[in-house]
Amino acid sequence: ELKPYNINVPRWRIIAVLHFTGPSNISALTRLTALTQPGVSQIVEQLTQDGFVKRRLRKDDNRILEISLSKKGEEMFENIIPIILKHQGRLTKGFSEMETEMLIGMCRRMLANMEE
């Protein structure tokens, strides 16, 4: 279902992180997506060429490249998120509400552990 959008899991991770966290840099994207730094750099370059993200030097520190979603990237996120949620629902089919909440909580803790 994602093929028409030219999106794979690594590209989606970066788009989702930028949507939920706002502008970021390569180091933070690497940490939050659990991808390699060269991989993140390559994907950001591709997403920039496709018009889904934009890059600019950070206003308060022009040594840092800030990456954010473009309007086109936000529109793509809005089109894709229903597909992602449908698949998430399929993956958690048969889970009680409590089990689903526990799973999400554990995933959030793992992400927090990655940031330490």
C-alpha cells in the first residue's frame, strides 16, 4: 500500500519522527530512528530531492543543519498515517486495551533508553 508513495520503513521512520518531534538534526534522527548515520544522511538527501523535507542552517547556531518536513512531506504523512494505523491495528489484533497500552509503554521506554 505504500509503494505509490515511494516510502519504505526507513523513510517512514524519518518522516514520522520529523512530524512528531519537529525540526531535528542528523544526530537526533539517527538516535530516534535507530538507523545508521550514513543511512539517515542518504535518506534525508533523497527526501530533500523528492521535496518531502527541507534543510537549513539553525538560526541560533549556523554550524547545525536543521531538517524539517516540507508542506509536501506533511501532506504525505497525513495520507500515509491511516495505512500505518490500519496495519498497527492488524498487528495488535486480539490484544486487550491494557495489553496494547503496555506494549506502547514498553516501546516508549525502549526509545527513551536508546536516547541515554
